[in-house]
Amino acid sequence: MGIFDYFSSSAESKRAEEVRKGAVAPDRSERKRCWEARDKFYGCLDKHNVIDSLNGDGKKTAERECAAENKQFEQDCAAAWVTYFKKFRVADYQKKKTFERLEKEGANKM
Amino acid sequence: MPLSFAPATTSKMLRSIVPKCQQQAAAAATRHCSSRRFLSTATAQTQSSCRPMTTASQRCLRSSPTSTYNNSAAYQRRYAHKTVEEAKSRYRTGPFSWKAGALFVLTGGGLVWYFEFEKQRMQRKRVAEATKGVGRPKVGGDFELTDQNGKPFSSADLKGRYSLVYFGFTHCPDICPEELDKMAQMFDLVQAERPGALVPVFVTCDPQRDDPATLKTYLSEFHPSFVGLTGTYEQIKDMCKAYRVYFSTPRDAKPGVDYLVDHSIYFYLMDPEGDFVEALGRQHSPDAAAKVILDHVKDWRGRIKQ
């Protein structure tokens, strides 16, 4: 049993490694796991009022407060995705802000 | 013409101007008129006994053709109002009745419905034909690619059916998988109503990493009917150019280097002749998108392959 566990777990970790490196595209369950890790990380950032976890004070706070979540996030997602999601959070926030500002200025919705 | 109350008024008028004999005759004629339904035979005698009397009997005779005797149905119809009051009330209400009202509402409602239906149809027709003809922006065109089974697949294979074309790549982090799930739902909805009228097509923008086998595994998670297309970088570039799709795949990415592709995220609905019809975006729910597609499919007058 033990030896099978060893083989299957090593196959699993090999696959996970390939996904992280971007050598293979993640399948549905891997995507789901990644999104869940992402949402937990986002949740932690929300708790500490961090939008940008890549630069400046946000990066420091995120490294200090959300290290565990970040580790899991990097574990479950492809490296390119981690960067993408972190940037996306900033872009999405700015988009929302812009919409709010435009709405306040009385812009017409198209 | 309500005749039933005419004898009553005429007899009153006559009484004041005609001699007595005639008055009798008039009264008899009146009786005759009003009691005609009993097919009285007594009137003939009254008339012959008093010759000068003509007006009342004539009036009566004019309105009593011989057919009255053998056609009681026609006679019944002419006396639609049984009493003077009924006739007067009918006169007061004029031509309006619940029947007239219902007819009016039905006709009006029908016209409004037909108008709206035609308006929407014309609008769809305009959208569909906006890209046909000369001097119009041309989206789509001929292509030669490879499908997920490694077989050649060209634009000719899409002719005869509507197709829904989506561009993406298998390493796509969040939007493509969501949109592909949506596309699968849309396809099922269309398929339920018009089986075989629509071909769902996924074209990769990342031919370097997405070979047919990768596409096959990837697409099988979404829908078994999806057609996945890949090719060389040049082929994909031409395809994207034809569909006016923006994509940012690096031309010579080194193996092992992970990258993401920025690309347009519209569904392109193409008609059976391969012409662009409409773009469906993130704002459409699967139901709304399926409705748009079905409406266009129903508008299509040509043949659609089954």
C-alpha cells in the first residue's frame, strides 16, 4: 500500500508541478482548486484592506498577514495565473472606482 | 330599420288628417301590420270595403312582401327589437356594444402584436444584413485549420449551418473557462429547439501550446460537440485577422516559459453562408444568447443542414 501511495502521490505532485510551471493546462478540478485558493487569498487581502499585493505597502502587509494564504495560492495555481490574478485584482478595483466616479459625474450608461 | 313601432306612430298621424273610413282602414291596416305574425286573413275584407284607403295599406304592403309568408326567418330578423323601449335604448347606446368593444380590442391587440413582431424581425434582419454586401465591414472568411482529432478543417465544413466561434486558449485563467461553460449551455438550449442548426467552434490563439490532443482533452470537459481548431502560428494569425480578433501570443515563446494570452472575448455568430451575423458578449446570459441565436436561425430562409 505504502509503495502505491508513494507512486500515486509522486505522480500527483509531478502533475501539480507541471501545472504550476504552465507546462500543462489545468483541468476543471485544478481550476476549481486554484480559484478557491485565490478567493481565500482575496478574502485575507480584503480583511487587511489591501488591493495591490504586488507593490508598496500592500505587498508588505500581504507578506506579513497573508503568507499562508499566499503559499496555498501559489501551490494550487500556475505561476502565471498567480501574477495575473494579483494584477487583475488591482485592475478590477480601478475599474470599479472609475465607474463610481463616472456615475457621480453623471455619465450616461450605454 | 325598426318597423315594429312605425304603425303606431303612423296611425296616430293618420287619425288627425284622414276621414273616418280611412281611419278604420288605417286601424285595420295597423292591426294587420302588427298582427301579421298570426297570418291574419281578415285584412283583405277590410281593404275591399273601403276603397279610397291606400296610404296605410300601401305602407304596410310595401313592407310585407309575399315572401314573408313562407320565410318566417327573414321576417324574424327584421323585427330585431321586440318593443319600442328596446329600440329606443338601442338608439341611445348607438353602435357601441360589448360585441363591438370586444372586436375593437381584439383587432387593436392583434395589430399591435403584429406590428411589434414585424418590427423585431426587421431589426434582426438589419443586424444580420449589416455585414452583407459591398462596403461593409467584413468579419470572418475562409480558413484552413486542424481540428482536435488532427484532421484538416476548413471554412467549407461550417457552411450550411450556423456556427458560434469563440477564441481562447487552454491556459486561460478565468474568463475562457467561464465563457466555454456558458457556450455549452447556449449550445444545449439551441440544440433542444433546433437540433443540428448550430456548430460550436473553439479556436485557439495559442497554437504553440495547444496542439490537437491538448484541445481534445480540454474541450471534452466542456461539451463533447465542441470543435477545437488549431494550426500554425501564421494560420491562426490569419484566422484572428479575418475575425478581427486581437490576441497577444508571443511568436517565438521558448518552451517551458509560461505566459498568458490577451484576446478578444466575443462569441461570433456566423450564418450558413459563412457571413458574420452578430457578436455575443459577456453581457448575454446563456438564455438570452440562445434566444438571439434561435431568432436568427428561425429567420433564415435558406436550407439548414441537419
